[in-house]
Amino acid sequence: MASYRTWDIVVVPFPFTDSPNAKSSKVRPAVIVSTDVLSRRNGKYVLAMVTSAANAAHYGDVVIKDLKAAGLPEPSVVRPSKLAVVEDADIHKRVGTVAPADRVRVAKQLREYLAVGE
């Protein structure tokens, strides 16, 4: 089993949430937003979608300012409103990591969406 960490940007088949075909997905980058406990104990990761900044914006999108650290070739955003859980075996590869300054903004948006600590 490969070892990926929180804030790694990985390439995975990310499921479409707005598709009538529940099995439909697109191979794309995503950022690991779960803690390492989930992967160590269950071999699973919670991911937030990463998409091109050229796509229509959604409320809560977070611009990735450090593209070099992220390993992304074009301006991109993390879309915390689109989350998925994937198995370790579904991850194709790691391409980079979310820089610390960008992590703060992604975490803030996730807190707005998730009922953690309430």
C-alpha cells in the first residue's frame, strides 16, 4: 500500500456527483483532506476536487496560488464543495502538495461546510 499524506495532491478517478450514472468518474487531480489516521486504519482517503480555474466558479472555490508546489500545469482551484472517499488502490500517483498558505484557506472553507466540532 502506498503512503499518501494529508494535503498531497493526487490523481484519481473522481466521481461525478451530478451524473445520472453513479459509476461515472473522471481521472483528475484531487487534494487529500482527511487525516493520516483514516488511511492507516482503513486504507481510505477523503479528497476535495481540484479543477481548472477556467471552469465556472462555485461558491467556496479556493485558488491554488503555489502551482509549483502543487505540481499542477495550469491555474487551478480546490473545490471543497465536491468531496469523495477513495480507496488507496484507486490513487494513480502523487503530483505535489498544497502549500501551507493555501492549506489555511482550504481548511477554512471545509470548516464552513462540515459539522466538525459542533
